Amino acid sequence: MEVITIDSTAFKQILENINSLEKRFEEIALKASSPLGEKWLDIQDVCQELNISKRTLQTWRDQNLIPYSMIGKKIYYKSTDVVKFLMINHHKVKGF
């Protein structure tokens, strides 16, 4: 076994860097797990992105095809849910 010695100030600097990285990882993990850390879209945003009517989007909601959140009369969609909805309904074409 090999023993390596370093200066105490260098060791303290390494510990500070490790602690700093740990705090940054915790911040990133918290942001990633927070629903507010991602983009929320309203009805108009979703309709424009998908080039659909408000009625089509309401039909999808009524049929429980796409998740949403409602605050008062305002409806919001997580961008990841919209992408997931598209991926689930993606149909591959033979030879494409």
C-alpha cells in the first residue's frame, strides 16, 4: 500500500471543492425533481406547438389522454407530458 502526503492547506482546499460540488449536485437534484423546474404550457402554447384546435385539446383532456393541471379556470400542461403524449402516439412507417 502506498501512502501519499499532501499539505494541509491543499487538503482543506480539496475538501472545500468536494463540499461545493456536493451542494451543487443537491441543487441540481432538487431542481430536477421540482415540477416548477420544467416548462409549463398553457392551452394556447400547446395548440400552437401541435398545430391543433382548442377543441381537440379539450377532447384529449376529456378522454384522459393527456395529463394537465388546473388552477381556477386556467389549465397547464408539463412540456414533458406533451412530448410523452406525442411519443406514445408515434407510429413508425415501414421503410422510413
